Amino acid sequence: IIQGSKAVKIRRPGSGRQLRIVLYVFLIIAVAISAASFLLKPEVESLTIRNYVSTAVEIQTIQDDLQLGGTVRARTETTIEAPVAGILESLAVDVGSWVTAGQAVAVLDAEELRNAYETHLQNLVQSTRAFDTMLLVREQALLISGRTREDLEETLNNALKDLANSRELHKIGSITATALDEAEGLAANSEHALEDHDEDADIAARFHELSRLDSEDNLQAIRESIKDLEEQIQETTVISEIEGRVVWTIDTISAVGKAISQNASIID
């Protein structure tokens, strides 16, 4: 134990040696790391280009063409046919032409249709005239029948009055039974005449009604035929139903001016 006013620092035996060992270890590790870094670093190769040529480069899209064998069909196809029989007057399109829906592509000459149309028009005029005549005859018959019935009614009324008077006179003995029988006979005959007239008028009315119905049916049939012929004549101007390109036409050299049948193909 040393006494004194100042503290004395004590060094342990062997501490200097341990410090040197630690520093030596760190030094070895650092050298190893440096060596590994140098060995593992990729080697950079440098090249020198002595001769080169520069040019402008245009950016474009590379396009590949694919060719396949087969048949290409249109999505929608149609064949235009002759709606009626007739002579092909003209063809307005050629192969490759583009047509629109409703466009006229051909014209037909249907002389038979026109002749039938004229004939039906004449029949309509004549049948209408006959129908009007029948109505006038009926009107006249009704007038005559009405007048005849008035005369028969008057005759019947007079006969009934004479019969009433004869019965009164017969009661008082002024006339004979034979005269009374004659008065009764006249009254009966007048009544039967009026009944026969009414029956004949009823039968005549029924005959007239049947004739009227037949005439009206005939007129309606003629009108419908005329309408049908008008539509067929309009169809002699052949139109395209769809829009598209013509791929085939009838041979104009051999067909134009010649008769073609109904439903014959004209254009595809």
C-alpha cells in the first residue's frame, strides 16, 4: 500500500501484446478483402474502331403478307331475275359495276302485258256501264211496280166498298144473291191480284240482288286484274334489291332484243 495524494495508473501484464495481435488480424482481413475485390472485378475489354460509315435510319413498320388458298364468297349474294316474261330491251350495268338498292339495272318490253291491260280497261268500262244500266232498269221497274200496286190497292178498296154495299142491299132485299156473289168474287180477285203482285215484286227484288252481287264481284275482279297488271308492268323496269358489285350479267349480245322467260337470271 502506497500512500500519497496522486492516483497511480496500473498496467496489466501482457496487454500490449494483445493489442498488437488484434491490429494484425484486422490488417490481414483488409488485405484479403482487397485481393478478393481485385480478382472478382470483371475485366473491361476496350476496342478501337478505325474505319466506319454513318447513314440515316428511317423507322418503319414491318408488314407480313399471308397468302392462303381457297374461295372468297361475299357475305350477302343475290340473283336478280326477270319478274315477268318479255323482251330484254336494255341492260344498264356491266360486270364490276357498283349498284345501289333500288337502282334500275334492266328494262323489259312486255307487249302482252300491255295488251292485256288495255283489254281489262275496256272490260271495266263496259262492265261498269252494264252495271249502271242494270241499276237504272231496276229503278224503272220499281217505279212501274209501285204504280201497279197503287192501282191494285185502289181496285181492291173499291171492290171491298162494293162488297159492303152489296151486303147491305142484300139484307134489305134490294139485290139478289147472285149479285152479292159477284161482288164477293170481285173483292177476292182484287185481293189475290195484290198478293200476286207483292210476291212477284219480292222475287224480282231477290233476282236483282243476285245480279247486283254478281256484277259487283265481276267489277272487283276486273279492278284487281288491272291492279295486278299495273304492278307487273312496273316490274318490267328491273331494280336491284341490295347494294353491291355485279359479278355476272346475262350475255347482252345474245340476250338484248330477245325474249326471256319469267324468273330467268339476269344479274348476279
